[in-house]
Amino acid sequence: MSDSPILFMRNVARRFGGTVVLDDMSLVVERGSIHALVGESGAGKSTLTKVLAGIVRPDRGIIEFDGKTATIDSPNAARKLGIGVVLQQPGLFPERPVLANLFVNREPLHNGLISRREMEARSRELLRQLGLDVDVHAPLGDLGPGERQLVAIARALLENPRLLLLDDPNSALDQRRSERLFAVLRGLKARGMSMLYASNRLGDALAIADQLTVIRNGRDVLSKARQELTASEEAMIGQLRQSLFPLPFRTLPTLAGTLRPQITVEGLGGGSLFGVSLTARAGEILGLAGSGAQDLLALLFGLRKPRQGLVRFPDGDGLPRTQTEAARRNICMISGERGNGLMPDKSIAFNMVNVVVGARDWGSRWYSPKAARGRATRQIEALRIRSAPEMPAGSLSVGCQQKVIIAKWLEIGPQVVLLDEPARGIDIGGKQEIYALIRQMAASGCIVLLHSNELSELTGLCDRILAFHQGRLGGEIAGDDMDAGKLLKLIISGKPADENRRSNRESVA
């Protein structure tokens, strides 16, 4: 058995309603290897992972694990086989301590009682390897998205799985933590662990993989050892990595007139923000980068109370006091943290109308399935979501889930669009579609503010970018200065690059 693949799948199929998600999908994962699964948003990567994790049952097909036919009809069945999993939405418990999240339903016992000492001992070295320096007795909800993702990875590794399923594991990680994760995965491979690595970051997947499978429309269209890829096969994969920004935003027509609505901010402070003044105009995408940018969005949406300052929106009023007030004033907030904006167990239709039904102050506020289906059908067609209105939102790919979140805000006819890493964790094809929607919003006359930690995303999409340094506005770049390197220097120092050089010359002199 040692020479046989750890996993063999043949002709696996799965449909949700009338939507075919997996169609005669086949896959072979060799022992002690990292096998990358790549494809566009909606290709079927997440569904395939859930089939192997026992979360979704296939309609047909054969699965063999360790040389034997396997029926994986529950997460517990997968666990007994030795399959560990890290999903994009890993099912953590924010109100419980970090340590409790690491040992869910498998806490070690001593004399019949849960042994926290053993839990700490077993997790200490692994957390160190992952670079996760946190108080394991603090609530998980106190951690940031990246740290929570590392907790999910650590939880899976503590089970010592024979096959580890990783569904876009570093979507919430910065470059340093991603590199640390890759080092850990390579070390696990050296010790004989097998991994299936589904990723939306194609460069990462290609860099870490021994074998690679391309999935398109639920089918495997290419499966080969990484070093055996031909030039033509590299070109086919490269089509998935084509430029995210084929057209600069400034070439798009705008419907906004010369007297454009705008937001004016004067001396605003709140959270980590201090004395910020700016103007955001309709018809442009204003980028926000650095420490304090997220607090600015929270203040503008009524999620945080200001300490000082004045803000005036296009309707003549100041900051909204609540999220509901913001929605009623046509101010929307779209975040890459999909757990805050999506109800995965509810239908697509229900998700798409919950804002407009709850926020409007006219007509009936009761939920109407017929009206919801009509709205959802229109948005599904407009946003090219491959599913039916009655399907659970959680059955969609991550990219399509984000489209559902965008669609529910489009239903209120937003005038101000606040975006907090809206394309985080989404693959190349999905990102392109999200970026196109953002451009459409600006071109139709919306005021768009975009925060992102991916500097290339900001320089590729935005007309202007404001750089924040330690909660204060450090400067602005636009036009020919739209360069990720210049932006990074401005974020780090709070000064333009030429001013930094001048200061260095003066200090030397």
C-alpha cells in the first residue's frame, strides 16, 4: 500500500439544485506530497474540499483513501480516516478561549477532568512554529482575522492528520505569516504528511506544490507534476493569472456631472485616528492605506463613535449614529470578512434582501419570498452568479458569496460605498469581477472609499490613495506617483519618498 496514492477520486459529481458544481471530477494525491488545486472562482475547489471533509456528500463517484474504498459521509468519518481540514470559514467560536478552539470536542482528560496543562503543552511548540504569539486563555474574538486563521490551521495540525486539506489557508495572512506557514507545511511534508492545497493565490500554490491540478467548471482539465509542466500548459495556467487591471479606471466613463457630490472630513478623530481631514468625491475611487484606514471606515459607517471632528455627507448630514441609519441614508459597507455580512445557511434570496427590507422606511417591512426571489433573480443575472435564488448562500464559492454581499447593498441604491478589503481571499477570476463592480459603482456616480492591505490592488484600482501613518494622514499619491513602492514608504514613514531622502541628507550633513 505504501506505493499507492493516499487519495484517489474518480468521476465525482455534485449538484446543488439545477447548478452542477462538480462534474466527473478526478484527482490523485500522492503520499508525502503537496498537491495544489487551482481554478477560478466558482470552479468547484471549495466543494471538492468539503466532499473530502465529509461536509458535502457527492451524488456519485468513487473515493479511495489509503488504497481502500471510502465512504466519507460526515466530518467524523473523515477524521477517523485521518483527514484534517482547514476551511475558508473554519467554524471557530469567537467567545471561547483560544485554547478551547484548538481542542474542540477532543480535550485531553486527567482523572476525568479536562487538563488545560496538557492542552497548553501540546499546543505550545506548534503555535511557536506558526509564529502565533497570543494569550491562549483570551477569547478568540480578541484576535485579528490572520491570527484566527492560524488558530484554525493549528487546530487541524494538532490532530496529526495523514492528509491535510487546506482551502485557501493564507487568505487572511500577511506575507511574513504566509512564509512561516509555508515553512511549516514543507516541514510536515518532509515528515511524510500529504496535503491538498486549494488556493486563490496561484503564485503561492505553484511555488509550494509538487503536483498540480487545474479545475474548471467542476472538471479536472490538467493534472501533472509541477516540474513537468510544458510551456503551453504554463500558458494555460497563466490565463488564470492574467492582469487584474486590464483597463485603468480613468478610461471608464463617469455619469457624475461637474458638480459632484462629496464627503468632507475635518479634524476627525476616533479609535486610532487623529485629526484627519480629507475630501472624497463621486465618480472616483479613493484608496486608503496604512494604520487608521479601517477606523475611518468604521466612523463613516456608524460602527465607531468619534472623539472630535466634523463630517458632512452628500445629504447634508453628519456621521450616522448606527448602521441602520447609514443604510437608510444610502451608505453601504462591504467587507472581506464575509462572516459579518453573510448568513450561509439562509438562501441567496434572503441574503440579498435583508438590508433593503430592514433599512427602508417606506412600504412593507415584512419579508416577501416572492419579492425576494424577484430581486435575487435580477441580481444573480446582473452579477453572473451561477446558482438559483433558493440555494443556501454557503453553497457558493467565496467569490460568489462576496457578490451576494455586494448585491444586497446594491439593492438600497448606495451613494456612498465603503470597502474594507472586499476581494480578500478570492481567486484571480473572482477578483477581476469584484474590481469591475467597484469600477461600475464609481462610474455611476457613487463615492467609493477602498481600504486594502494589498498595495498593488490600491495602485491598480484607485484614482488617489491616502496613506495613513500611526493614525494620522501621512500624504497622498496620484497620477504618475501611483507606485506601490512610494506608497509603502509613505505608510512606513508618514512622509513622501523625496522628503525622506532630504531628511537623510540633512542628518548626514
